[in-house]
Amino acid sequence: MADPPPSTLAPLTDGHGRRIDYLRLSVTDRCDLRCRYCMAEDMIFLPKSAVLSIEEMAELAERFVARGIRRIRLTGGEPLVRRGIDTLAMRLGALIGRGLDELTLTTNAMRLADHAPMLADAGVRRINVSLDTLDPAAFRHITRVGDLGVALDGIAAARAAGLAVKINMVALAGLNEDQLLPMLDYCAANGCDLTLIETMPLGEVAEDRSDHYIPLHAFVAPLRSARAIYPIDKRTGGPARYFAVEDSPVTLGLITPLSDNFCTTCNRIRLTVEGRIYMCLGQEDHVDLRTALRDGGRDAVDGLIDSALAGKPRAHDFHIERKSKPAVARHMSATGG
């Protein structure tokens, strides 16, 4: 593959002066789990005709890299259920060192054992695994259909393939508050880092999210009472703040969209499987790159990217209250994590 010509277009900067260098690319809205805080039990997924092809995803991602995107994370839904994910990963991995610094992926690990060697071959060096508990019964309850053993086998396969693994654990009052210390010990024993995330009000789900929302300062209280944690100067391109944990090799990340808004440093843009750019995870405004690409080619795409960034809001408007409606109607799986 020949090197692309250097772009003469301005780098990506939003209307608030924030430099945008991180693309989260959703390759599918489908998932093989039905996590209670994320999805309804009976989901209606997009028809094939409504989603970008693998070729279109690659072309748009390449255009973003030409415009200054330095990191790409493949998300979903569950990205490893998408047919052709290997082709996409290989094509985007070829951009590493040619404008792209890093290609990563977020997965539930249900299919990770089969795909870990491919990801490593494509140039992926680290992944995030969504794992909220180490209790098999609680795992089945939270995911509705998941098998914890399959997830743990997937993590082991990823480590064996040379991938760095960070566990993403959503804090859920009444469901996994007793799992933080066991998860920290599991991560220490298996060479993983750990990031805790507050649940976010995206899409209608069967339960009232306020029943399970817990701010991270409360969720980590048992850890703080047992061990000291210290802030460290580490950045991975996302919104987490990082901490070292006393007597542990694990780096602990905290993502607090509700209790401690982090939007002032937002460097991200999301491209959905429909080809829409959402300027903010918590807002409905978007632009349609799929139509632009199919009807007008790259020039039309560039113009819409600039329009999207000009309209990117300063911050989301998340809140969780009893019987409150979600911040937006679409589920996280429709936008990409």
C-alpha cells in the first residue's frame, strides 16, 4: 500500500478549541449479550441495508486519519460479531505508523479466544474487556445470557497472544458492589489493569437505572478503606483518570460521566455503524456520512466532518433520577462505547 499524500486540510478542532484526535468506530449495533444496564432484552437491530460496509468503514476511517485522527477504537455492540472484522482490522492496522498511532478494541470477550491472534497480527496491542463481576451467577444475571468461563478464557487467550488487557467494570449498586476487591485481585494475578465506569442513561431498559446507579467515590470506598490509592500522570486518549493502588501492580482508572463531568477535555468523535457522526454521546445531533460518501465522495465527507465539529457541544447533560427518561433514546450499542 502506497503512503497517502499528506493532507492539506486543517486538523480536527471543535468549536470550543478542543483538538479531536480519537475516533471510536462502531462496526455493529449487534451483540451476543443483553446486559441489563445497556440493552433491552428484546432488541431490534438495524437491517443490513442501513449499515456501512466494511469497505466504507475503512474508507471513512482512512479519511479521518488523513484529517489528523491518531487513535481508533473499534466498538459495537460487540465488534467481534461483525462479519469481516478481520479484514477491517488488518486494513486499519496498516495505517499504524502512517498517521495512526494506535488501533484498539472493546469487547465482551465472548468471541475473543477465536479472534485474539488475528487482532495481534493486525497491529492491535491493547484491548478493553467489559467484565462487571467474577461471580458466575451474577454474570449470567447482568448479561442475561453470558457464560463467565467463556469470557475468562477469552481474556487468557488475549494475554497469550501478547495483548495488554484492561477490564472495564460498570459500577452497579446491588449487583456488583462486593466484586471490586476480587476483581482487583484477579487483575493483579492475570496482568490486567482495571477501569471503573458509572452507568450512563442511554436508551430505554427494563429496569430503572436509578436503582443501580452508584457514584464511583462510593463504589471505591471499600478499596480506599483497605489500601491507599494515588493519582498518577497517565493518559490513554479516553476520559479515565488513573491511580496507582497500594501493594498492587494494577493501574486503576475511574470514568465518572455523572459524578465528575470530564467533558472539558473531550478529544473524541464517534462514527456509528450507520455512518453517522454523533458530536456527543449524550446528545442527538448528528450528521450522515454514509449518504455523503455514497453520493458525493470524499470531498462531501470532509465538509460534513467540519460541520459536525463546529456543532460539537461543550458537555453532555447526563443525570439519573428516579423514573427519569434516558438522556437519549438510542442505546449505547447503537452509538458505540
